[in-house]
Amino acid sequence: MEAAKKVSSDETVTFDKNGNIVVNKESTAPKKLMARRAIEAHLERKVLEKDLEAYYFE
């Protein structure tokens, strides 16, 4: 809950310190858009993690 309070009003989706997705429920964006942004953030994070692993093991 603490991380949800730190989310700025213009961000709909962020990550907390543990890597969990935090959705800003005070956002005025439609629920479909917030869900889409959460999915995109998750996929982007997976790609970045994969790239980081590839970089360190080369």
C-alpha cells in the first residue's frame, strides 16, 4: 500500500520495490487502458530482464 501512495497522478502503472505491478486506482483512465498498460509494463520488464541476462552472460 505504501508504494501506491507514491504513484504520481499521471502514471497509471508502476512497479514497487519488490517488482510487483502497482495500478493507480485514482487514475481517470478507462479500466481497459489501465489493464493494457499493466500488460505492456509486464512484457517490457520481461524483455529488459532477458536482455540484461544476455548482456551479463556474454
